[in-house]
Amino acid sequence: MKKVSSSPSNASLLFLFSLLAGVTMLVEVKGQICCENYGSCDGRTTPDCNTFCASNRPRGNGSCDATDYCRCFYPCAGRGDKKLCKYYVGPNPQGGCSDEDCDSTCSQKFPGYDQDGHGLCQAVEYPNLACYCIHLC
């Protein structure tokens, strides 16, 4: 998985700009799939989050994750030929769901530049969490 690094001064400028602009979303790049955090779901459901995501990002796929944040996944610039697909892996038989393990499972299931799989845990029915993969298709 590719990691994006930034210097402390760049991060400070981004934070300051976000505060000044009144923007509360954070952008994270996971390989060729970008992710924006639209803040707490706070009563919103995954369909509400998905609608909000799609209205802001063409081909975006939004969902409320296990930490109750609305996360919007979309193909990064230059990947206009691909759309995002969501794949249900399921709950961990031992219980619980780790974002790290889920991400590892998805990157193995949907490997490489063409699929670029990433995973996140979502609340299926509180308190049960399940792993979902977001990948290019």
C-alpha cells in the first residue's frame, strides 16, 4: 500500500486552511482510491452518507464506518476509467473487526494497481462489525 507523506509545515498549513475555510473534511489517499472523512454520521445512516458522498464526488461510495464517521471513497484523479465497487467480506468468526486486518484482507483479495483494494470495518447491526472492501472495478 502506498503511503502519502507530508512535512510538518505542510500539515500545519493544511490544518490552518481547513480551519479558516470552515472545512471539516480530511482527505486521505489510499493508493489510487482517495478517501474523504465527512465527519460524524451522528444519526445519518450509510445510505444518507452514500448520497452525500455521491453528490460531492462523482463515482463516490460513502458509508458510516465502525467509528461512526462518514467516509467517502472515490477514484483519485487520473483513474476516470474505473469506478468503485464495494464487496462484503463479512464478520470475523472470532468476533470484532480490525481496520488493519480488514485492509490487509482486501488488499490481498483485490491486489495491484488495477483493483487497489482497501478495507474498513462497518457496523452491520450494533455492536457487530463486518469487513467491507472498496476496490476499483
